[in-house]
Amino acid sequence: MKLQTFTNLNYILVSAFIYAIVAVSFYLAVEHVIYDEVDTRLLVEKSDFENFVDRHGYSETSFYFVEDKLDVNPASAPSPVVFTDTILQHRYDARSVPFRQVSFDKEIGGKLYRVSIRKSLIESNHLLSVITIVMLVVLCAGLSLLNWFQQRSSKRLWKPFYDALSKAQEFNIHHGDKLTLPPQKIYEFNELNSALNKMTEKIIGDYQNLKEFTENASHEIQTPLALINSRVEGLIQDSSISGKHVRWIQDIHESALRLSKLNQALLLLAKIDNGQYQAAEAVDLNKVLHKHLDKMEELFSLRSIQVSIDKNEPFNAMINPSLADILVSNLLNNAVKHNLRNSGFIAISVAKNKLTVVNTGLPLTVEPSKLFERFQKQNASTGSLGLGLAIVKKICEISQLGLQYHYDDGLHTISVTKSVVAATDEYLTSTYNISIQ
Amino acid sequence: MKVLIIEDERILAEGITNHLVKEGFLCEVVHSYADAIPKIHLYQYDCIIIDINLPDGIGFDLIKALKTARSTAGIIVISARNAVEDKIKSLDLGSDDYLTKPFHLPELNARIKSIMRRRNYGGANEIEFEEIRINYNARKVFVYSSEVALSKKEYDLLMYFLANKDIALTKASMAEHLWGENADMVDSFDVLYSHVKNLRKKLTEKGARDYIQTIYGIGYKFSKN
């Protein structure tokens, strides 16, 4: 619910409630005033009646013109003066007419009478209803007008807020642009805007620092590694070193190389994360694939892996060309690395929207859901860094490609699809879909 | 052959120098941009090795300076920056090659020699090693004047061996030479092994001596002895 809708609704509810109370109390007040007036007049008429009776005595006829409005009955015991509402039949038609009456005792000719003087309330009631209706109409109009005005003014009032909100939603850390929201007349919005401006500036700055740090740290690591390698290579040339030490040196050498590869792979992931590979262009993944297949031919034959291509259509994806290279090469390397020692095969199919690599291999030892995470290794003893598929996933993520893994009866299937949501029907049962936004 | 090494890491510079001196290069080393400037203006070198990140300047400016001075020296950039842009930039500026740290010293050696060959250093287009003769313009290999049919990788391997005679070559450096920086290809050592085996077989079949020595646990050495 929008803030404006909420406040408007609140405003309408509260004002309706208040107006209802106002209306009721106004009605009661007017009614009270009318009764007060009628009662005063009845008392005046009572005095008039008493004066008249005292001066002229009482006879039925003398009060004929006020028939129905005067009732004189003999009374047995004295009772106090009371005002009551009553309804009487109209003289000429059958209408019931509301009356106000005052009843009092009066001695006429030594005998006690109960006298009631009445006044029709019909005009007063009419007046009351007219007043009430007019009041209701005016109040309703006022309420609507106020509400309309309030809506308009709050829309104008909140505009800077909604502007800031939409700008904040569009804010993308990778673009490196901080928010520049204009100053506002209203203090709170002005504060909000300047806070957002400062905050995004700081975020961008920190992010920039972090990126630089990651890259610098990685470069700084490369230099000592280069030193280690150059020294170790020097040692290797030294023929005076004995067999055992040669092995140690070799271990140092390999570890240093591995460290450097690891560092490079992590740096690549960091760079992709930092959006340094955002320049995408249309790349035919099929072409990239064939380039790599040619390169790896000797490897396939050495490992006696049969490679078959079932479908061979162009697959144009919007992707950074360097990343496309890495993506395909990692997929193929993965298919070779985890293939069977002998008699394995790799089946590749490239359709318009989908690249699938199927390879034979032992069942997974890691959970399928973790397959694409960093440092998840199928076999700890292989020289694998455990980053290949993590890089594949990262590349798919930033290139808006879908990525699926599926294992069935000794066959590992990894598919890269063009649309992120394209679920592959044939694998619905046991496919692990990695949700990529 | 004179080589100038511009590298601020003294140990690395020393390692490079030691290696290249063994190969018969005449090496001079400077550790800063300021020291490099007079050197490149005063003397002629056949090859200059430039580190991009120097404490007091950037190596790209040295390449520019060399090009303005119409230097004919071959330029190899070494850098810890693996960024593609840096590589492209240094090649655009006119350097002949680019190596990312950490690199293998035999690789650097092979690259220098390759540049020298491309510049036709010494006027020849053939390398001879005992009974083996290589015409590197035609990419043909002869043993006692009969041609040996080598695959591309075998040829590259032989060239790498010849660029690094009498040097123990690690398998890692050889694999990287053959398959480039993304040589983390699985089992590249197995493939390497089969290439070495084939090369050895093809050369000896034509009557060449077996110069490829296996160094246990490390790799190979191409040597007369």
C-alpha cells in the first residue's frame, strides 16, 4: 500500500468518524434549542391561560380556537408540572402529528383541574430536518473538497521523496555513478537526499577501494611468486643438488605455480564480480566451441575420449568474448577432467538457444546444489583448483545465461541456455536448476 | 647480444640476468624509470625487457620513448597485470611481446630468441644443432639433410628445446609454452609426455642422436652431453 493511499484512507476514516459525531451533536444541540424554545413558549401560554382563567373564569368555548391544544380535566390529586412529547391525530386527516405539551394543576372555581397545553412540533421538526440535511450536504462537500485538496497537496509534497526513491532503485554500484539528488525545500527530504548522496558516494568510494585492493593484492602476490619461481628455476639448473632435494624443489615449484594459478582464477572471479567484463557482444558459442575442440583434440585422443557432436547450430549469445572463451574452455576441461579413465565419451549439442555438454563420469561426491560453488572438488587428489565451474556460473550470471546440471545413470549433463528461465522439460525430474537472476 | 633489463624487483632482475647470461647474453640491469631513461637514449640494445610497474614511472612511457627514439631493439613487457587491456596497450605501443608474472625463465629466453629470429638477427634463417637443421621461415626440420615431418606442437617443442639448450626445463614451463597461459588443461603433462616421446622417436628414426634427456621429477633437458 502506498503511503499516500494509506494516509488518505486514514484521513477519510477519521474525518468521517469526526463528522458523524459532529453531525449527531449538532442535531442534538439544535433539537435541544428547539425544545427549549417550545417549552418557554408553553410556559408563557401557561401563564396566559392562568391569567385568563383567573380574570374570566373557565368555559369550554372560550378556548375553542385552541382546541386540541388545550385539555382541561378534573384532577383528584395535585401533581407537578411536566413537559412531555405526545402524538395526536390531526383534526382533518388521519395524520399523526407530534406535539409538545405542558401539564400543570390549576384551581378553577375551587376545584382542582389538570391542564395540558400543547404545541405542534411539526414546523420545528421540519426545520430540524432541513437544518440537518443542509448540514450533512455541506459537511460532505467540505469533506470531499478537503480530501481532494489533501491528496493533491500530498502528491506534490511527496514528489521529491518518490523521485529520490526511483533514483535510489536505479542505483547500480557497477556503473560507478553516485546519486546526485537536488536539494529540497522541505527539511526532511533535503536531509534524505543529502544522506543518500553521501551514502552512495561512500559506497562507490569503498567499492572502488575494494576493487583496487583486490587487484593490487593479487598483483602484489604475483611478484613474490615470480621471485620464488625464478629462484626455484635457478636451483633446478644446479646440477649439484641431490635427488631428494630435487623432489623438494619440484614440490615448491609446483605449489608456487598452483598458487599463482589459484590467484589468477580468484582474480578473474573478482574482476567478473566487479563488472570489468561488461562489454558484451554477439558471440557464436558454436564457433568458440569448435576452436577449443581443435585445441583439445590431442588431449581427447590421449585420454581416449570419444567426442561426438549431435547438433551443430549457431548459438549467438550476448557475452564478453573473453568470457565466452573461458566459459567454453572450462566446460570442456570439466568434461575431460571428470571423465572416465578409458572408454569415456563427451557428447556435445549446440542448438539455437542451448549448449549442452554431456560426459561420462563417476557419480558426484559433492551435492549437486554445491557443484557450482567455489572450491567444491569432486576428487581432492586431482590437480583441479575447484574454481572452473564457479567461474562458469559467474560468467552465466553476468551474461544472463541459464545454467543447468543433471546427472543420470553415469552421464553428467551441463547445459547453458539463452534464456534464464528456460526450464528444460526433459530434465524436469531430477535436474538441479541453479537460479540465476 | 645486448639485453637491458628494467625491473625494480632486484631478486627477479638478478634471476633473469643469471639465466640470460648463461645463454650468452650481455645483460645490463636498471631498477628504476629514472635510471632506464639515460640508458635507452645512450646505448643500443638488441632486446629490452620492461616491467610495467616501476616505482617512479610506468613502463608504457619507456616504450613510447623507445619508439620516438626510433630504437630497433626488441621489446618484451613483463607485468604482474594480467589485464587484457594492458597486454593490448603494450603491443599497440610497439612492444614485441608480453609476459605475465610469474613466468618461466626459459620462456623468456625463448621469446627473446624468437624476436631475434624474427628480426633476422645475424642474417640467417636457419638454426643448426649438430646434425639437426631447422629452417624456421619454412618451419622445416632436417636431420642429415633428410626432412623430418613434425606436427606443429612437436616443432614448437623442438624450437623451445633449442632456445634453451643445456637447461633443465620443467614440465610446467613446457606445457605453458605449448598451450599458452591457460595451460591448466587437464593432464597437459601427459600430452606433453607423448609429444616428447614422438619428437624423440621422429628425430632418432632419421639418425639423429637422442639429445632429449629426462630429468626425473622435473622435466627434460636438451643437451649434447
